[in-house]
Amino acid sequence: MIKQLRRKFICINMLIVTLMLCVILGLMLDMTKNGLVEDSLDTLRSVINPDKKEHQRVEESKEKKPLKPSESSTESTSVSTTEGGYASTQKPAEEPPFPDEGKGDKGQKNARMPTFTLSYNEAGTLTAMGSDFYDLSNTAYLQSLMDAAVADGEEYGELTEQSLRYLRNNMQGSYSFMDISSEQSTMRNLLIDCMLIGFLAFSGFLILSIFLARWAIKPVERSWTQQQQFIADASHELKTPLTVILTNAELLKDPQTPEEEREQCVDNVLDMSHRMRTLTEEMLTLARADNVQKEMMTQSCPLSELMEDSVLSFEVLFFEKGLELCSELEPGLSVKGNETQLRQLIDILLDNARKYSLPGEVLLKLKKHSCKSCEISLSNPAAPMDQEELSRLFERFYRVDQARTSSGSYGLGLSIAQGIVNRHHGSIKAAYQDGSITFTVRLPI
């Protein structure tokens, strides 16, 4: 069950991570693609309508630096020649292929991309005008490009196989084309990078999820183990009295059983029945502590008075066992909580000391620990105990001496005490020093 729960936890985490990675990387690819498309369309628009861009450039140049008379009287013009029904543009030899203009202008930068324009003249002949990067003498190829763009019927689109993007000039009926091979290469490289990043991120999150699953499921695993141990221990504790009851019941049923043995059998049945009832009540108390939510502890309880009453009740029991019960209780201390449960907590600690204390003095103290808490401590002589035994004292059915069942102990009292302290937002611990074991409880005032 724990392994299945851990696998489900990992699968849910990785599903969420995968969806997030797909969304993030997909958005990044889409935004990059849209940006490249918009840049290329801006370039094509500047090719279709260069007057507006040129006018803007000239105005900016005039504002920055006045033209000299020699410069204003001389202008560079492009010469258009037509060969075989096709027209191409050629720049003067003294001009570079791409004019150095508008370096900071996005539109001018984009205008340097390889572009060409196809249109029909008045005679219905296809003419081509564009960059020197293209061979505009291949009639069949240019005609196929024009036919594909016209057949598409859209204002702009892509010819993927030819690595071209086109834009239609609605006023002139021409189509401008631009090379997008570099854009396609950029998108391919970006896709490969995204896949690599996604794989590395997935692997990293998978390793992290495995560790997180172990950490998150650890309390559940511990609770499950305790529950299984609780069931096994409870079954073992109930098995002995049930066996005794069944054996004595069979003897009572036998008519040949002597009267004296019958009376003994009845006493045995009653004794085992009382032990089973005690064990069942303690188990129910633990079950309620596990399943019921922590209740609001708002009632003010006079802790000093509760402890005084408990000491008076247990003095006779300690005296019968040859023990001396002493108390040092600070008067007037009160806590917020459940009075019945707090009284049960004190009784459990005193009863535990009565059952397992070595001959000597048992000391119960109550004092104010700080302005926000008080401290209860109970010390009694005990056999030496190591740290591992001390840490396991609050486990259910745990007994340092397995023969404690003969005294009516089932190893549940300290577990119940710990549950009561936890519900009151306090702490409880055990320590061994100088031949005595001390239980210390701190509760908020």
C-alpha cells in the first residue's frame, strides 16, 4: 500500500510538472515564432511601401544634420532594366548592397533581409524586382511561386518547401517574397533546445519527486506501521484472557468438575473479563485520540487543585506498596483544557510510578516554567534504562519488562498520556539520571 501511494504521489507530481513544462516551452516557442513572423511582415510592408520609411528616414537625417549644398543636389537612383519580359533592379556600383541607414530602426534592419517582388505589368507579363541574392531569371520557378501565392488566397502566408513568406499588395496586385530559411533554422534549433531543457527539467523533477515522495509519505508509513503493530499487539493481549475464559467455561460446563474448582473458574472468568474490559477501554481511548480532531480547549482548569486531589487518592495505594509519595505543588496554577483529560493524565503518571517504581521516594512537582507555560515532573527510582528504551516508552504496547502484564499493564497508559498532552498543545518526555526516571510535562498556561 505504501509503495502504491508513493508511486501515485510521484506520478501526480510528474504529470503536473510535464503539463507546466509543455505550457511554458510551448508559449516560448509560440511567442518566438509570432515575433519572427511579425518582423518579417514588417520587412515585407517596408518593401511594398518604401516611400513612408524613406520619408521618415530623410526627416530624421535633416533633424540630426543639415545637408550640404553638394549633397542636396546629388541623389542616388536605381536603374530598372527589363530582360525577356522580366524586370530586375540594380544599384549603382558605388553603393553597398545594403545601405547603412537607420541602424537603430527596427524596420530598416528588417528591410535588409533578402526580398523580391512579383507582379504582372499591363501586358500581362510577370515582372520580378528584388535583391541580388536571388536568381530572378528562372521564369518557370517564379511563375510557380506566383501561382502558389495566388492559389492560397490569403493576404500573407508561407511557402514552406521554398522557405519563403509572401505578402500581397492589394493596391497593385503584386506579391512580395522574403527568405525565411534562417527563421526556420532558428525555430528548429530552439525546438531542439526546448526538448533538451524539457528532458533535463523532467529528469531533475523526477529525482526530486522521488525524494519528496519518501519524505511526504514517511508519516503515513509510520502511522501504517504503528497501526499494524497495534492490531498485532492487541490481538496478542486479547488472546490470553480469551483462552483463559474459554478454558474455564469448558470446566464449568463439565458436570464432573468439583464445586471448589467451579468457584475458582468463575473467579478466573471474572478476573479475565475485567482485564479485557480495561484493555478495550484503553484501546478505545487511543482510537478516539487518533480519529477525533483536536478539540478547542477553552475551559479554565485549576491544575494545582486537580493534582492535589490525585495525590490524596494515590497516597494510600503508594503506602500499601511500601512507597512514599511526596509532592511540591505551586498553588494557583490554571491551564486551559479539558478537566477530565488532565485528571486522567495525572492519574496515568502516578499509576505508572506506583506499578514500576523501585523502593524509595516518589516526587511529584508542579511549578511555573515561564510566563506562558507550567511544568509537571514526576520522579521515581527505577532500574537503569538506555536512551533507546526511553524513546520507546510512549509507543503502544511497549514494555521494558514483558512480564508487566501480570500487574495489569498493557503498555498503553503512556501512549494515552502523550495523546492528552498533544491535544493540549504541550510536550512530554522521559529522562533517566542518578537511578531515577523523570517524566516531564509542559502545558501552556
